[in-house]
Amino acid sequence: MKAALCKTLDGPDAIVIEDLPDPVAGPGEAVVRVKAAALNFFDTLLTRGKYQHKPPLPFSPVAEIAGIVESVGPGVSDVKPGMRVCGYPGFGGAREKVAIKADVLVSVPDSVSDEAASGITVTYGTGMHGLRDRGMVQKGETVAVLGASGGAGLAAVELAKLMGARVIAAASSNDKLAICKAHGADAVLNYATQDLKQGLRDLTDGRGVDVIYDCVGGDYAEPALRSMAWGGRFLVIGFAAGSIPKIPLNLTLLKSCSIVGVFWGEAARRDPAGHRANMSQVLAWVADGRLKPHVHARYPLERTAEAIKSLETRQVAGKVILTL
């Protein structure tokens, strides 16, 4: 089988395409023939050894896949050969076949394409866990999403809207905000040209935001926190800005608000049944047409390096998909 491999930590340009032996399903595993695989911003960090998880070299990037089960190992009963599935291997998805733990695989409805299914696990999984499990978003609350046009942010915009929230999308260009509006945002804020704290206050008539969904970090986190409503929840999703903010803790006291970590990958590992339930709900919404995952671009496996570079240079709104 063909695989895109990182053999050094010199970034996406160092990725090579090589032939490897087909994988064999071990105990509790399934082998999936990959039909589509989705990239995330953290793939750029993986290729440079800067992500919190550092796979041993050589490895394939890409953490989300969709495809067809070819075989299963001992002890697997819920997953059968021939099933269409999607799942989260963590890394290693940029290859034609993947051996993956069967308990992380979710059945894909016939009406959902491989491309759509491949791109929902991380972004919509994080969104469901963040907004529902950790943020406890209630109907009628206001949710502000920072980095709203990226894969994680756009998924949060859609999910928060489905949960009955009023959604404010914050991003760095008007073109990106137009995409957010098309995916359900009630209001938008360009934090490259507007003051984030004052803008969020203005958009809530001075009341403040109930839930901040922060995919960006950096210099945007503190002004966003200062815009919170009493009793709000600040959800820490990621740090696409490249730096981890230091927050004055007195702000949480003054607003009686919470800063809540959202580590979806670990949560899915600790509670696979809860993760599968969230994913089944997302796939049902996609099948019903209530969710329409936005695909920014499609690349063949041979152009994996180019696909990851598009994320690294902030050219992407929505998901980048490898098609096999």
C-alpha cells in the first residue's frame, strides 16, 4: 500500500510517498481501506515535532479517516468486514489502509459521503464534547467562536446553532466571516479590524457572552474573557495563534466564570461509548441535511505535503480532505 510518511521533523516539505506492507488487524483492531482522510491544523505541528503528542519516526500524519472495513482481529464483534465507517486513529491516516482500534469506529449512514464522514470526527467531535459535555450550552445562550472559519470553529458555529444558541463568529477577514454566516452564524466580528472585547460586548448589548469557544489563544484569549457574561464558560480548545495565553485569574472571580479545558482526544479514549454517541448524533444530522460540513479543498494522497502546507499558511476555511 502507499503511505505519506514523515521520516524527519522538517515540516510538510519533507513528507515522502512510499510503499509499505499491508497492515494486519491485531486483537481488538480492524483494518480499514481508506477512502478519504481529513487534515487538521495540528498536522502542521506534528510534521515539525511541535505537537503535544510526538509519534515515533517514521509516521504518517492525518488523524481522521473514512472507508470500508476489510478485516477484523480477535475479539471484535461490533464491526464487520464491508461496513462503512469513520474513525480517529490519532495519526497514521495518510495511507491506503489503516489498522485501528475497532471501538473508535462509527458506522456511516449510506447517505453520508466518505469525504463528509472523514472530516467530522475531530472538529465535530470536539464541538460536541466542548459545547455539550463541557460547556453545557443551553438554548437561548450566546456562544462566541474565535477562529470561527477554521475546521474546528466552523463545526462549533453549526453545532451551537443546532443546540439553540445565538452564535457570534469571530475571524480575521470578511471573506472568512461570510463563510461563517453561510453556516448559520447570527452575527460576525472581524478581530483583525475591530476590538474583540468591545465588539463582543456591543453584539450582546453590554451583557456579555455566555460561552467562549476559543480555537485561537494567543493575544485574543484575554480580551474575549473580559467580554464574558456573569457565570460564563470559557472553553479552551486550541492555540492556532501559536502562543499559549497567560490569564489574570482575578477575571474569573469578577465574573464568576469558569475556564474549562476541552481535551477531546483524551475524553474519547476514556469514554469511547460517549464519543460514539456524540458521533452518531452528528452523522444523523449530516444525513438529515441539518449539518453540511464545508470542504475547502481536496488533494490526492501524493499531494499530502501541499495539503498540509495550505493549513500552515492559513489558507483554509473548513476542512482539507485527502481522497484515495
